[in-house]
Amino acid sequence: MSRPNPSKFDARILRRGSRSIAAAPILVVVAFGSPASAAAANGIASKSAAQVVSTAVKASAAASSLSVVGSVTQTGSTVSLNLSVSASGMSEGTITINGGTAHVVELGSVAYFKADSAFWMENGGKAEAQLLAGKWVYGPISSSTFSSFKGFLSPHAVIGSFFGGNGGPFKKGRTSSIGGQAVLAITGRGDANNGTLYVATTGKPYVVKLEAKGSSGRGQVTFSHYNTPVRPSKPTGAINLQQLSGGGGS
């Protein structure tokens, strides 16, 4: 039986895994269509459904930071997210895909990544799982290995992943409260776009929650902690992926 060689790691394995993570939030785009807009203490409820969606998406994408938590199931694949991301290059969180969990930390120009055995078995193989399961690796986020992470490590990227399609038509629903925040429900019509977007009606018109229940996907995701500083800690004992891969890391 061949044994993993810690002196030479194929960075393409991590790159493939990072791409599957980066694509994960997009699962919801089809489920709701392309929600976008918003909430404002004075007047969001008076706008048309399409204007509310558009306003909320723009406001949320422009936030300095936010947290996104939830899960979505589509075509037999379940993705769970627990991320705190910022526009300043400071982000962290976990993503679980079909039972395999990966932890990601962004500290400026450096990305850190740690995944469990189930993740490596799914995206690499037994050798990779034996070598790297439960261990932090790091490298320049600008490298091809880690660049896919940028697709979900900022408010603009996260909101764009969820609400970047061309959905609709939309219908305004009732007002209610989620976690003490007054919200307006916007419903997507049609089987593929069947879902509900909840937009704050006080303060900034931020996206608060998305419920997807169409043929393209089911699940719910909440958005919170807007403009709250994200201060991840630097992982200790991390392995330099460029050295591990023989100096290239690309």
C-alpha cells in the first residue's frame, strides 16, 4: 500500500476542493431566482416587490461585513454554511458539503484552510485524507490554489453568489419579525423560483433571511451581524502549502 508523501503534495487537490466550496452558495440562486433588495425604516414597504429585492441586494452587498448561516439541499447535495466575512480581507467560517467540513480563515493576503477526513476523501482521496485531515495549510490567497476562496469571502461575493441571477416575478407578502428585526416578505413565484426573501424594514434595508423551497433546492439561510468587525485568529502550526507542494503551490 502506498503511503502519503508529506514532502510532495499535489495542490490541485486543494484547488478542486476550494472550487467545490466556492460554488456551494450558488445552489440557492436557482432556488429563489435573483433576489436583491431591501429594507428601509421609512419607505421600503411602499416600493414594488422587484424594487425591494433590488434595493436589499445592493445594500447588503455594500456592507462592510456580515454573517451567513444556514443549509441548502439540491439534487442530493447538502451544503451548510457558517461564515463571517468582511470587505477588509478578514474572514472566517466553516462549510460542510455532504458531511465533509472545511474551515477557512482569511487574514489579508494569506488564506488558511483545514478540512476533515470526510472532506478530503470526497475531494482528494485516502492519501490526502491521511496526510492533511485536521491540519491547517496556508498560502497566498492570490495563488490559483486559494483564489477560488475569494468567491465567498466578502459581503459583495456572498450576496452575489446567492442573488446574482435574473429571478422573478416577485410578490410582496406580509410583515413580521425575525429575531426582533421587523421584516417584509418577498415571495418568488414559479416552481423553480419558489422561495421567500425577508428584508429589514427598519434601519438599513438588509437581507435578513432566505427560505428556498422550489424544485431547484430547499433550505434556509440567515444573514446577520452586518458591519460587525470580523477578527479571526491566526491558526497555529499551519503548513506552508507552497513548500509542501515542492515550492510551486500553484
